[in-house]
Amino acid sequence: MRQYLLAVQIDESVPFGPEDEVQAMMARTGKVTEEMKTAGAWVFVGGLENSDASTVVRPADGTTTITDGPFAETKEQLGGFWVIQVEDLDEALAWAGKCALACGQAIEVRPIDSDGSRRH
């Protein structure tokens, strides 16, 4: 079994819809999460506040600097995520499809480097 991050990509320049639409989306994503739990694929899920609520700690010359918000020249930000444990990428992509339909956002699928073998 391998773990995957299903990352919800949102465009922070686009405002959320009316409250009833947001609640309907939350209900749909909740159903997908429950389906993951029933299937034994669910590990963790979380929603994130917008990037302007973040703080970034960067290393430099043996010390760190702290700044508000990320430095990214993009509208697309991480809005939430699921961590799942499944047999293979195909199964992760199937779950990502359900997540994308439920939340109406793009989902990035990325394997978790559980053994530290990631190469740059």
C-alpha cells in the first residue's frame, strides 16, 4: 500500500459562491470522505485557510527569516487535502476524480515519499 496526497487547488482570486453552494460542496466532500473511510483508503483530511493567513519560515545562512504569506506568483493555492492509502496510482486517481467532482476544484495527486528516496 502506498500513501498519496490529494491536494485541492483553488484560485484565491475567485470568491466562494453563496453559502448554500458552499454547504452543498461540503456535504459532497463529506460523502467522499465517508466513502474513503468505508473502503479503508482514508488516512487524514484537512481544509486550509487562505494563503494570506500563512506564515513562511525560510532558512538562510544558518538562521531563519519569517514572513507573512507565501511568495508565489500564482493565483492557484493549496486549499485543502486528503491523505489516502491505496494499492497504486490508478486507485489514487480514481479517488481524485471523485474528490474533484465533489468540490469542483482541480486535485493534484502526489505520492508521499515514505522511504526518503526522493531524488532532486
